[in-house]
Amino acid sequence: MQATNFGYVYGLGVHQFTARYSGDPKNLASRTSILTQTITGTTSVGLQGNTAGDYHYVNVTIGVQ
């Protein structure tokens, strides 16, 4: 079997995945049940805004458990 679409999950939180196989002359198409993966930890997010020409920057650390 050859993977035609794949990716990586970098974000914190709950992610759901399903794998599908399109089938071939000897095997029927199929799909897995949903796999749920929870990624916990901390990540840093940079926020930027402005008010009347004054720019504001803040770095926020977010934790997911």
C-alpha cells in the first residue's frame, strides 16, 4: 500500500484521524474507525496588535492537560 496523503500534527489539543484505503482488484476499499489523539504540553504564541498607531507585542504560554 502506498500513502498518498499524510501530515503531521504539531498543535496541542485533541485531534481525530481516519485512514482510508481505496481498494484494488484483490482487496475491498475500507476505512478505519476514528483514532483520537490528545497532545498535551505547553506552547508559546506571539500576539501583535495596534491602537492608534501604537504597536503592542506579547508572548503567551499556553498549557494543555
